[in-house]
Amino acid sequence: MSTVRLQDFKKAFAGRTPEPLDRYRYYSVLVPLVERSGELYLLYQLRAETLRRQPGEVGFPGGKVEPGETPAACAIRETVEELGIPRESIEMLGELDYIHTYSGFTTYAFLAAVADTDFTRGFSPAEVQEVFLVPVSFFLENEPEIYRYDVAPRIGDDFPYDRVQPGGRYGWRVGETIIPIYNYEGRAIWGLTGRITLCLINILKNSMK
């Protein structure tokens, strides 16, 4: 066996950028805030039925962060592409809390003021089926239904407990996830979109105390 020197470790780690150990993905969404007739609205879109992931579900404009792209730049790029609005009509206001999921990806979310326009025109039909607005006051006046579920590992019967743990047992950790659901005029705003919405409203409520 060849001899490993301290210099070998220094060389291996010089300028190295850490990455997730496993396959991991990063996504980013924009939370559009629209002022219309003196009232503030959040903009949502109904995903096209032809999409492979979450077809027909309510969401925010967004997508996968490309190599070399910042999450904020991704959120803006995806919004321009999906809604067909110009970049200059988007004013970034701040970043919401990001979400790490148990299924191997992180979602970033950014709040932005978007100039009011006819959102029913110009959006990409390949990605968006419909665009609609929900008054911010609705979320301030209506709490979501919240469901909590355990996220537990499923360990196969072939796992060699006898070789790694005295007694042949191990207390695997169990996580928890929440699923908030807002119901607005027959539309369900839920899942990650519901969590991002709830996060935004909680930040707003706390700042108004």
C-alpha cells in the first residue's frame, strides 16, 4: 500500500467546494405579489396537465437551479419564461425560509413585487394552464388545515444488525413533515406551495405585532 502524506490531504482539499453526499437537487420559486385596485394579491399558477411532475397542481413559478446560477436568478428566469412578463417588471423584496425535504431536494423561495398586467395572456401553455390571484387578506383571515405525518426509514430484512449493533436492534430516527392546505374558490393550495404561503403569512403576521 502506498504511503499517504499530510500533503496529499492538503492537495485533495485545496479549493474544494463541499457537495451533498447523495444525489441532491436544488429548486427555486418566486412568490409574486401583485397590487391591483389598492389591494395586494398573491399570484398562483395551475400547472399544465401535460407536465410529468405535479400536473394540474397549484404552484408558484419556478424550477431547477441550473449550474452556475443563483437561486434568486433561477426564480426570476423561470418566472419570466413561465408567465411571459419582462424582467424589469419584477422587484425582489426578500428571501423566505428555504425547505429541505426528506426526498433529496431543497427549495428556495423569493418574494417579489410584480407589476400588474393581464396575466391571462402571455404565459407558457406548455407549463401553465391558468394563472389566478388570491387576496393576501384571505390568508390573514383564514388558517390552513394542517396535517402532520411521520417520515420513517424502511429498512430491509437483510440489514446486518448483528454486525453493527449489539442486541441486533437499532433506533432509527423518525422525522415529521407538515402539509398545510388552503382552500380558495375550489382550488387547493397545498404541499410545498402551501408551506411557502404559510411561511410568508407568518412572517407578515409577526412583523405586524
